[in-house]
Amino acid sequence: MLIAMQLRTSLERALAPEHLEIVDESVRHHGHAGWRPEGETHFRVLVVSAVFAGRSRLERQRMVHAAAAGLLRERIHALSIRALTPEEAASAASG
């Protein structure tokens, strides 16, 4: 299974997102630490979930990292995270 699909499954199970975007940015990191020729080493995610309500940015990051822990240990070198509540996402989209 592709790493991106495994990441999607892990995040969906743990965080029940209303919206989830996963972008493989590995090609932008060619030759950098952790890069592999087969790719899928550097990802950017946008997770919109109600479970983030009342939590700090750091707590949200930790929740995403916990959900992806196995992949981060073995396969993913870097994960850029944007974690929003549905209300925050709607506000960002409107202005």
C-alpha cells in the first residue's frame, strides 16, 4: 500500500476528519536528509476535525503525530501539519 494511503487511513481512524488533504512534497526535497528515490518521504497535511476544538496548536500537532506514529518511525521523514476545527476552516475559507 502506498505510504500516502496508509497515512490517510491512520489519520481518518484517529481523528475522524471532515476534510483531509495529503500532499506528497518529496520531489521538492530531492537529495535532502530522509529523501528516498521511491518518494513518499515528505508530506504536507491539512486536517479539519472537530476533535481539535479547545486544543492548542501543539496539542493538535501531537494528535496528528500520534496518529501517524508508526509511519513517522519507519517511512515518513517529514510531516508539515495544518490542523483546524471546522469553524476555523470555514473562517479561513471566507476571508
